Amino acid sequence: MSRIRSVVRGCGQALPRRVMSNAELSAIVETSDEWIRQRSGIERRHIADETETTSVLGTAAARAALASAGMVPADIDLIVCATSTPDYTFPATATQIQNALDMHHGAAFDVQAVCSGFVYALTVADKFLISGSTRSALVIGAETFSRILDWKDRGTCVLFGDGAAAVVLTAEQGAGTNADRGILHTHIRSDGRYRDKLYVDGGAGSNGQVGHLRMEGREVFKHAVINLADTVEATLAATGLKGSDIDWFVPHQANKRIIDATAHKLGVPESRVVYTVQDHGNTSAASIPLALARAVGDGRIQPGQLVLVEAMGGGFTWGSALIRW
């Protein structure tokens, strides 16, 4: 039976100008290039300056995605921005991007699910498109995590970076099979019992402070491998597909050891995994679309291929999506 699919028409990215190497970071906090690489696989990250706000980076990524799709802001009905580091408590960063694009129609709002934010935003936008209420959408992941890092805490400050990326989705009629182009299935989950494992110790509704990121790394690693495999297996089961059917595995870029463990559990070889963690660090909601933009830009991801994305973030939240490119 035919059905509407949310098809990816274009993607784009924006990264801050400044690149901070592990060697530079070791002059700020007690660490080393070897220590960081062994524990995370990270070699460098981008750090935003005072002019490169979350909305500025998100707008640049949105423009690049629109250019990739051959579309203009007037063609877009909806903007969903995933971020945990908005420019303001309110208004939403998505509305700042909407205004910067000179787009004064449709709707724009933020989704906050930390590192899972892009998967959540993709899921939300997909629901709008397949309902028939929206024809096209910009889904953006944009973060400036450097603003909430404790630069004296080597367990966290070495892991994160800044950046933004976006995809353009359009509603297209499909045959209702796994051969359709577009989003085939999404699966999102959360469990609030684990707040203390990964959180920011501030907020407008609690202490009125921005706060700093706090994390229990070993606990996060343990839950990540289990939860990510769980959500991916649920997505594959819903479509009747197997790990061997996946052309490209594009995971959240938090830690190379987590990526490798999840890929191994799913039976996906390293040659079919997209890695950007070495260059970007953990960019939270921006990490998956940044990896997609790179793999599309260098020609690895081709139309018709099957792409699996997944992420886990503070909360805990986690989720996955299966996309026929």
C-alpha cells in the first residue's frame, strides 16, 4: 500500500573557524594527546568564538542544506532545531534561524534531547510530513557545547566540540516498501532515572545559572552500548531488515570505543561505519548530521543506499532511524 515518505533532499554543515588540537588542550588541562586518543579516538575539535552562536552556525548549515537540495527558504514549511545550547532560554533557536533565513511563514521550534536530539527532531519532522500537514522541513542539529564545559575537568572538556549541520526533507509518495526512498522507520526512547549520569548542573528553572556539563563516563559507556543496540535492533525488526542490509552506519560521534562496540554488536564492519569523532569530538545533536554531510559530500553515501543512524544522550534519551537515501 502506497504511503508518504520523508525523503532527504540535501544536507549541509557549518563548523567554527577555530580548531583546537589535543596538544593545545593539554596546555589548558592536565591531559595528553595519547590519553585523549586512547579513551575517545578524538584528535581535534572546533570551538566557537563569541560571534559564532548556535543560531549563527545553524543558519549557515541550513543555507548549505538548502543549496544542496536546490531549494530556497520559501520552499520550507517547517524548521525543527535540535539543541541543548540555545542562544537564549527563549525564544527558540529555530525561530532565530527562521528569521535569519528571511522566512516569515510556517513554523519553527526546538527539540531538546541532548545527543539524541537530531534523531528526535528527525522523528518529529517525519510525523509532520507523513501526516500530510507539511510538505517540507529543515531538520537542524546545532550546538556550542564549549559554552557549558568546565575547562578544569579533563573527563569532560576533552570530549566535546561545536558545530551544526542540517538536512532538508520533502514529502514524497512511496510504494510502502523498504525499497522506498526516505525515512523507513524511527524509534525513540528515554528513561529519566539516569539524570545524574549525564547532566548540566544549572538551569533557568532551578538555580538560574547556565551550569557545567557533568558526566559519569563509565556508566554512560555501559548504558550506551546496551541502549543503542536495543534501539537499532528494534528499528531493524520493524522493517524486517538485518545489519548486513545496511550500507552505511552513521552513529552519534561520542566516543570511538562506543561506536566500535555498537557496530560489532550489530555485525556491521568498520568499512561501513562513518567516523568523524576524530575531527569534531562529540558535538551532541550536531554529530549525526555532520557525519551525514561529510559522507554525502565525499561521495560515500549514494542515492538508494540504506543508512542507519543512532544516538544516546543525557536523560537518558536514545533513538535510531533507518533511511533509504
